[in-house]
Amino acid sequence: MTDAPLNNPVSSVGGQARPASISDADLIRAAGLIPVRVKTLFLEGREAEAVGIILDQLARRPGNVALTITAAMLIAHHTVRYDTALTLLREALAQVPDTVQAQQTYAYTLICAGQLAEGSERFGALLSRYPAQRVSLMEHLSAALLQAGLLEEARQVLEGAIADRCTSAALLSNMGCALTYLNRSTDSLPYYEAALRMAPGNKRMQASYGCALLKAGQLGRGWALHAQKPDGLHAEAWFRKLPSLTPQTDVRGRTVLLYHDHGLGDTLQFVRFVNGLVEKGALITLAVPATLQRLIARSFPAVTVVDIASIAVRAQFGGGFDYADLIMNLPYVLRAERCEASVLAPTMPYLVADEAAVAAWDARLPAGRPRIGLVWAGECRQSARGTAMDDRRSTTLEAMAPIIEARPDATFISLQYGKKREEIAQCGYPLIDPMDQIRSMDDTAALVKNLDLLITVDSSPAHLAGGLACPVWLMSRQDACWRWLDSGETTAWYPTMRLFRAKERSFVPMIGDVAAALAAAPHFLP
């Protein structure tokens, strides 16, 4: 075990008595010392800046134990800088070893950092020593197990606690989360509903409940809650103050700003609904990342498409919009409430690649067919939740070897981006890597149009291929994203997509299934 004290007695340092504990009131006061903008930075994914501000506040107030604990809690829950959080907690616990908040955060962080045995042992000791704090301790234990991807373990812990009448809104919500992750979304709904009866104003629980409803196929109620979720990337942008859309909004003749607020894949998926608002007479401006601008402008000529970075400067646009809303909220506004292709994918393809670029790629790539694209990892993120999801949805090129070996007649082309591209140099396979020539998603679209099949993890290239109506096989992580529902090999979102589902944390068995299907496939459409 590490050297953080668990049952050490109170002592004194420098002739001054150490406080026996830190109260909730102390932590509340300490939280007030953290600048408000830190929360916004975390929401916007700017973790490095947020942590820098937190550590600066600590440096300005040396010896403030409550602030040290508060800082560690923020860092542990919002980032993967677990070593930093553990160091701060050890410093605090050396001064106030009998502080439950610090002890449970220390145990939580150990499990998140992969030290399951020690973290679990500490939680066991804390439950024995502080029986009055059982609810809080079980909340932290279950949250840590969920964060670490130990889904069945979390469910069992929560089931035991709830059966023993140890319950709270957070515990009930965590149970709903565990069941949703285990692809038992319908079973999760009563737990979320019970949690929201206890905490009716909790936005995060409402958002989680909304995702569970969507994954259970109850789109109408799910979209309504999804539209109320907490602010994301542009929490303080000027356009967030404009009225948002509802299904009852009359948009005829109105100017509407629709903006990107999550991943590239989310925008690629939901931009399909833009024409529905155009048909209602709205005057649409789409604000998207620069990498999407050309592709979306070509695909939706009836709307104005701008770079989201430029529209953040209000003076350039003068705020001349009647409404502003997330692109992801369009299915709520347009009442897309049935899991049917006629509702979710009425027009396919809805993305249009550049024909000249498609022809150029065709001439550039080897003539050998089939051409099969590979993506084995998602984008690397900094937040604790985002990093954990990236780990669960990603694999390695080495693990993809059975897929490559299944079709010796194929030309395999990497569409992998980011740090994971480095694995190509060591793979030992004749894998073509053209990504140095890719400057935008528009370039990627032209490349995808030259593939006979794209095999990918759950990342933006899957949505790109689906929107282009190209054959795509998606390898879904064990805790499948809500958009793929709990089961099934096909999806109403993309008629040309086939789903492969991991039944455990490891991708290895699923990759074997993909390789077997690839070896036997006369064609690649579902």
C-alpha cells in the first residue's frame, strides 16, 4: 500500500496542533477560493488550463488543507492526472488523517488509476471505520468502478447496497448507469426515475436518464431530456444566450444558428436533419469546426456554413440570429421519435464528397481490390470520462492482425489519425498510410469513397462513411454508445453499416468475429 495514512492518530507539526478533521463547511469555503471559470474550462475540455489555475491557487495559500483536498477532488474527478491528485491527498492526509472526504477520494482515485486491490481494501476499511458515512462511501466506490470500466462489479456493489437499504439519488443513478453500460437500458429506467424523484433538479442525472431512454429506443422522451443537458464546449459563448428551438417553434423566415458542441462524429451524424428546418422556412447558419466546413457546405447548399471558431467572435456576426441551438438537438426539434430508417435516415447519402478529389484518390491508391480501410482507436481526450471512454472504445493495430490476415487479397489502408498512427511502423504488414495527405474531413471523405469497406472503432470515420452511404463495419465497445441501442447488427441511422459488439472489455473475441466475417464475405453491405 502507499503511504497515505488511514488510521493514524492526530499529532502536531511545528508546535501547532493539527486539526483532527476537515468539515464539509471547510470544504465549501475552500471551493469558494477556486475561480468560477475553472468549471467552464473543464466543461470545454481545457483541463490543462483548469488544473493550472487550481495549482496556482494552492501555491498562493500554502498550508490550506481544505483547499488541498478540494483541489485533489477536482483533479481526480475531471482529469486523468491521478498521480497529482494522489500526491495532494497524501499531503492533506498527513495533516488531517481522520477526514472521510479525503480518504474516500484517495480510495476512489486509486481505483481509477488502476490500483483496484488497494483502492478496494481502503474502501473496505473506511466502511468498517465510518459506518455513518456508508452512503457517501458507496457512492464513491461505485463511481470509481464505473469509471474504471468494471461494470459488472459496480452493478453487484450497487445491488447489494440498495438491497440493504443503503440508498441515495446518486446510488440509484449509478445503478442506472451500470445497467445502461451493460446494455440493459430498459432495466435501468426505473433506477433513474427513482433517482430523479429524490433529486428532481439534477441536470446530470436527467441527461443520463435521457441517454438511457435513447438507448432503450424511447426516442421521444429521450430527445427531450437530451436537449436539457448541461452546457458543453461553448458554455459561455454569446450565442448560448439566444432562445433555443422547441418542437413548437415557428421558424419560417427566422434566422437560426446551429452549432457544433461535441465530437466531430456527433455533428456528422445529426447534420442530416438540417434540411428539415430548411423545409420549414428557416434561414440556417451552421457553425462547425474548420475541418468539416467544406464537406458540409457542399452537402447542404441551402444553408450558410461558417467556422465555429470565427462565429465565437460576436462582432463579426452582430448577433443577428433569432434562435441558436445545438446541431445535436435537431431530432428533438423535428420530432424524430421512431427507430426506423424512414425517420432517422430518410435521405441517403446526405454527405457529398468532392468528385475531383475522389478521382484523384482513385488514381493515387493501388488498383488491387478490395480496398479496406482501418481505424483502431478514437481521438485522445484529456478529461477523466473522455479518456476512460477512449480506452474502452479503442484497440491496437497489433490486435487487428487477424482482420488483416483474413484477406490476403485485399489492399489495407489506414485512416488512423493521432498518436496511434505510430503503431504502423512496427506492425509488419503492408499497410498503406495516406494520412499525411489529409488536411480536412473533406479529404477523408474522398478517400473513403474509394474504399470497398471501412472497418472502424466507434469514432468519427464511422459516421463519415455512414453519411456517404459507404460500407462500414463498426466495432462497438462493451458499453455500447446509446445510438447503437442494446443489441442488433444493423442500425436505422446508417443502412450501409454493420455492427459488431464486444461482449467483454477486451476487443480480441470481437476482432475474431470480424475476421471470420471478412474472410467469408462475398460483399460488405449488411
